[in-house]
Amino acid sequence: MGYDVLTGEQREIRDLVRTLARERIAPRAAEIDATHEFPWDVVELYREHGLFGLFHEERFGGTGTGTLLSLVAIEEVSKVCATSGLILAVQELGSLGLKLSGSEEQQARWLPRLASGEVLCAYALTEAGSGSDSAAMRTTARREGDEYVLDGSKRFITNAGVAGLYTVFAKTDPQAGHAGISTFLVEPGTPGFEVARLEPKMGIAGSTTGELVFDAMRVPAANRLGEEGTGFRLAMRILDRSRPGVAAQALGIAQGATDYALEYARSRETMGRPIAQHQLIAAKLADMETKTEAARGLLYRFGHMCDAGVDDAELTKASAMAKLYCGDVAMEVTTEAVQILGGYGYIKEYPVERMMRDAKITQIYEGTQEVQRLVIAREMLREQRALVGAGVG
């Protein structure tokens, strides 16, 4: 057995999630991908076993077991089905605004329902013309008495159409750039709210990704999260904590692809012996395993930092590094897995084809890899480091 950084209690919960993933979710993975239907049966499985509670404190009905274990759960599910892993990750993403900036009343109303899985949630920041550049968003929120009137749209929103609560960002001061963005809680039955379309996608096919439209939609001022103008800072704090959820999804995909390629290479024979014994295939497997384990180190490090209460400023770089490396490893490893299976890897009968398609999105959403590199470099430039070597100024 390999080195394990988890405690005994954490291993017990991990093993429960692993068993559920292998026995209940894995047999559904190909069908979820083929039908493009949101897997409500998987949601019910999570509800039944309290898995949504992994992301919440005990006072809100959660397990209070911390960030690391929640990332491990996403990883375990994503080994067999990236769509199902994403359901867990987005439940955390959509909840974080409430956790970080919600009033006691807002938290008491919503967090227990999110922890039980009674309500799914979504995070609505991206627009058609503003992905990485959130200051360019055009959705506005105009104050009228005790209400705000929202006009605009959001694009590429995960859980569109299935969420019962949306965390929506809009400009309360369109001239103020980042400082003019505010945050609102929106329920799908609100007049003026519409899910305009759902996108057909390359991967994570069972997850809904859609466009939200707000047409003179009125929400109570009590639904604003935090003060006006604090939305951008809140969005960045959320992403620092949610990007590792995508990293965990990517890591699970990479490990699942590695495990499948290994088993295939053990059983497939050419020239009288298993292809795993041919040096070129063995080298691929060795690189896949090593890079996946290195990615796990970065991800688990972030989980430990969160659970230790490390300051927000330190989480930013650690989060970006985990997301960057896990995403790149997932794409590289799944590509190699397809190569090891050869022609079989390219057909839908074998899961590595699906894993390769699913892996690509982990390099794009919740901040592209290019943005992660900018974040990492920016944080490096802020650090004060001891210089080594004579003549270095």
C-alpha cells in the first residue's frame, strides 16, 4: 500500500465514496455521456449518503470534515465519471458566496438546504463577452427602493436549469469597473429569469451548461450578498477556493485513465508478451503515474492549507498551481491512455475516449490555464525571497 496522508476517519469516508463511485456511478458513466441527460439518480445517491454535507460545517447540517476530504471525494467520483464529480464541485462553488459573505439570516435559510442536497446551486459570473475579464460584464442591477432590477445575461453556467439557487454577479455602478460589481442570490422562479439555452458540449455531457437571461428581473435588496461594490473581491475569493474542485476533478480523470491503461497494458499482448513489458509503453505508464502523483501533492497541499486556516493571500497561489498542474496532467495523461489502447482507445466502447474529452474542460473553466499562470507569476512577484548567489541585486 502506498503512502497515505489521510487520517483513519478520512480514509473511512474516502473508501465509502470510492465504493459508491465504483459500484453505483461507474456503471452509469457511459450512459450519462451518451444521453447527455443530467443524472438525478446520482444526486439522489449523494443525498442518501450525505455527500453534499462534506462541504459544510456541522451547524448547517454538514459533516464538518474540512476541505481536503471534500476534494478527495470529488477526485474519487471523477475517476469513474467526471460529470458526477462536477456535481459535487459545483455544489461547493455555488455555496461559497453564502459561506464567505452571507448574513446570518441568508446562511440559516440556504446552507442547510445546500448541505442536504435538497437544493442544487450555481455560480453565474461569466458572460458571452466577459470570461477572464469580469470587469467587462454588461449585466446590471439598478436599485429601486427595497429591490434591485437586473438586466443582462450569463453564459456557460454549470447547473443551469437544475439549480434552485444562483449566485449572480452584476454591475450596480457600470462606470466603476471591478469596484462596481455586486452579488445577488437569485431563485429560478423569479419573474424575468429564464434559462435561454443549454449548450451541447465536447465532454462532461451529463452536466447542464446554459445561458441565463435577466429581463427586468426584480430581487429583494435582502438577496444581495455583502455590500454594493464588493462583488469582484468576493468572486476572486470564491475562485481561490473553488478552483481546486476542478483540480480534483482533473486529478480523478487522470488517475482513472492511468488505472484503466495499466490494466489494459497488463492484459493486451503483442509479440508474445503483455504490452506493459515493452519499454515504450512502460515509460508512458511510469510518466502518467508520476505526474498524477505530483498533481495530487499540489492538490492535497491546498486542502491542508485550507483546513489549517491559512490566510487568503497564501491560498491564491496554491489554488492556481493546483488547478494549473492537475488540468494539464489530466489532458496529457488521458491522451497517453488513448495512445496505449491504440485503435480501441479511440472508440466509445472504452472509457479513455470519454476521459480525454472530459479532461479538456479542466484546462478552461474556472480560469483558463493561461490565467492561472498569470496569477502564479503575479503572486511570485509579490513575494520577498532570499536571494542566492553573489552579485545578485
